[in-house]
Amino acid sequence: EKDHILIIAELPGIDEKSIKLDLKKDILLLEAESRDRKYAKEILLPVKINFESREMNFKNGILEVKFKKAK
């Protein structure tokens, strides 16, 4: 997108409270787990982002996270 990055992830069987996001330089770390499932993904970002500007939406096992691009 022009002014933001949108990440979409399928996380079936996960509770929203167990989702963890972290940023290490230009890599976004996504982790989540429940009693019988565990997810972990490293996502290389194409541009620098403002990590604190994130907007999260989690519904029916679909996570959408929007970050504003850093200026």
C-alpha cells in the first residue's frame, strides 16, 4: 500500500491474547500458541515501519496487522 504495510495471517485455533509481535531491524516476528497449536513466522519487511503505529484486527482465525511506513 502507498502509506502502510498490511500483514495477513491465518491462525486457526488461536486466542487473540496469545499473539505476540516483535520487530528486529527489518524482520517482523509473529508468534502465537494455544494448548495444541504453535505458530512462528519471520517476515522480511520491504520498507521500514513505525512499529508503534500498528492496528490489529483478529476475527475467525484471521489476523490483519497494519503498520504505517516510517518516514
